[in-house]
Amino acid sequence: MPIIINLDVMLARRKMSLTQLSELVGITMSNLSILKTGKAKAIRLETLESICKVLDCQPGDILEFRFE
């Protein structure tokens, strides 16, 4: 898949765990895990906005497009 999810990179930069993000954003650990591993087929803009607010980042910091 040419869209790469860099959620683990942003979590490391912010020194935050997936559990902490889950609690702050209000998303289940399993849904965040699916997103983090790149297995998600879609993400709601509302969810992306919440993650960006908590991590103080831009959507482009989390989502990356790579040409294959």
C-alpha cells in the first residue's frame, strides 16, 4: 500500500504510548493498533483531527504517500 501510517514515529517523538493516545483521543486500543500497523482501510477526518490535536502535529506528519 503506497500510503504509510507514521503514527509510531509521532508517538516516539512525543514520548507517548499507544495507551495514552487512546485515552486522550477516546479511541479504542484495537482501532489505534489497526491504524498504526497500516491495516486500516479508512480513517475518519474527525479521528485524524483528534490525533493531530493530541500529538500537536499535521496530518502529513502521520500520513505519507510513497510511489511504488
